[in-house]
Amino acid sequence: MFDICAFMGTSPSISRLIFFYHKSNELYSLSYLSRALGQSSPCITAFAEGRAATTKMFETINRKPEIDAYSMTGLKLNNIRGDIEFRNVHFSYPSRPEEQIFSGFSLLIESGTTMALVGQSGSGKSTLISLIERFYDPQRGELLIDGVNLKEFQLRWIRGKIGLVSQEPILFASSIRENIAYGKEDATIEEIRVAAALANASTFIDKMPEVNFSSMR
């Protein structure tokens, strides 16, 4: 509207009107720009947060883990007895290095032994299992299986020799057969039956309506 009024002025004042016209254009542009910047500020915040999250994501992707679950190198025994020994183990979680879980912990569990670990919450019972499965390595000391340091074994092979039923088991969205076979990729139906029987699961599986081993896919 200011621009139209500028051209309706008289001839003597035309220079002033042109000046006013240019000034009104600049004010309009600045007003439009400031409004656009105001509307885009939430997006700028989102872009900054996304950039920070992407940086962390790529740091995680490019990180080389100390424990490589996909490494095919390492020792594989022809026969494994199953003696487990914690020898002077010192350990704290990487996320809480100031909180020492084990300080010189030693324990021998012989093959065929049934052992109960009893203690209050946070005393390290689950940590022992995590160390045996080699989710973590001790900062000091050794964890031995049949007298061999756990670090020397091929990780996929030694984990395939361990059976674990946790306090809060997790079931994947697949068949019972696939859930049992998850611990061994090439498991046969006979091995799955044996595993279910050893875990005392075959009885209640057979009692479930329309569910049995022969119907697993």
C-alpha cells in the first residue's frame, strides 16, 4: 500500500517518493526476513539436535569394540569339560568405573557342580554371568574355562557352549522352535527337542493347545 501511495504523489516530490518507495521495500524485506527466521527457529534447533545425534551415531558405528563378537579367530577345543574359575578378578562397569564390583574375587566351579549364588541386589550375581558370557572383560585377573583364559577362545564358539535361562527371559516374535534354535543356528529338530526337555519346557509346550514340536515352522 505504501508503494502505491508513493506513485500517486505530485511531480515536484517525485524524488522523495522514490526514496520512500525504496525505504518501504527495504522495511518490507526486513520484516519478511525476520518473520521467516522466527518461523524457522524450531527447525534450526531440530537440525542442531539431529547433527549432534548423528555425530554420536557415527562414533558408535565406527567404534572398534574390544570384544569382537563376529571375530572368527580364537581357540576351539575338541572336548570341553566345563570347569570355571575366577582368579583374582577385579571389575567395574565402564559406565560406572568408580563403583568397584569385584576386588580380588576368586571362585572355582567344577564341572557337574550345582551352585547357587545368593546375595542382595547389586552384589554382582548377574555380573558373574556377564563375565562368563564375555560381555565384559575383567580389568585385572583371569576368568578360566578348563584352565584356558576365556579371551583365548573364539567368542562365537564358546558362547555356543553356554546355556542360560535368565530371570526375565525374552521371547522373540517367532515360533517356539526358532526361539530355542536361536542359540545354535544349525540346530536340528532332534536337538531342539532335547534342549526343551533339559530345560523342563517340553511338558508345558505339549500341553499348549494347537502347539507341538511337529507343528513348529
